[in-house]
Amino acid sequence: MENCCCSSSCCGAALVCPVCNNLGQSVPFETVKSMVRGNTPAEGEFGVCLTADCDVVYFSSNAIFHQADVAVPIAWKKGASPKYVCYCNQVTEEEIVRAVVENKAKTVGDVAKATGAMKNGKCLINNPKGTCCHKDIENVIQQALESR
Ligand SMILES: [Zn+2]
């Protein structure tokens, strides 16, 4: 891609889920290695599928890992239970909603204090997206505030 601003990993066909054909998100190999149970996958460029009703979690040009291959429930997939938002401290969507409704938490900081989320985060190996849960917590707070 000529106008691409990034290095090799974030663009191109490799990030389209081969099963649902939706655009996924780039995920560090470290994350895939720590999440997939059993044999260590071959190193490569991996994407994560964000589609709720697609069973694929990670994919690369020569490998696909489904929910059953992954050690933790994938919160954004249909039927996931429990729905972890902060994987490092195993804080669920339900606990965050409760912090907003019962403890009047309004910010990520409030939620962190009430639930213990984001403490000693090791998102690279604990969060299936390989990224910090900060944004996901914000989204849950937003939804909880709107429905209050
Ligand atoms: Zn998919």
C-alpha cells in the first residue's frame, strides 16, 4: 500500500478474518503465544477477529485459532462467560456496571479504585487483544451511565 503510514503489520489482507471476512485488529505475537493453549503457534503476523458471532479468535496466513483453543473466555464473542473487561485483574463487565450504579463511579480511575481493575497490568500477555483495557472500561462506563 503506497500511502500506508505504518510498517508491515497493521495493513493489508492478513488482517481480514478468513472465516467471517470482517476486518480484525493486529495483535502482537507475544499475546497469541500466551493465550493459545497447547502447542506454541508458529511465529507470524496475527490478527484478532472482533466479530461477536464468529468463532475465530486469532488468525494468520497459515493458522486459525478458535475460542476452544484459547485459555480465557473472549469477552466480545457471543455467549462468553464471565465477560472480563480487565483481564489482568479479572474484573468483569458486571462488576464495572455495579461500580457505576452502586458506587457512583464515573471515570476509569473511580472504577479502578472500586474494582481493582488495571492494577499491575500485563495486558500484552493477559488481555486477548494484547492492549490495555482502559478503552474497554471507558466504553462500559459510558453504557452504564447512559442506562442509569
Ligand atoms: Zn471472524
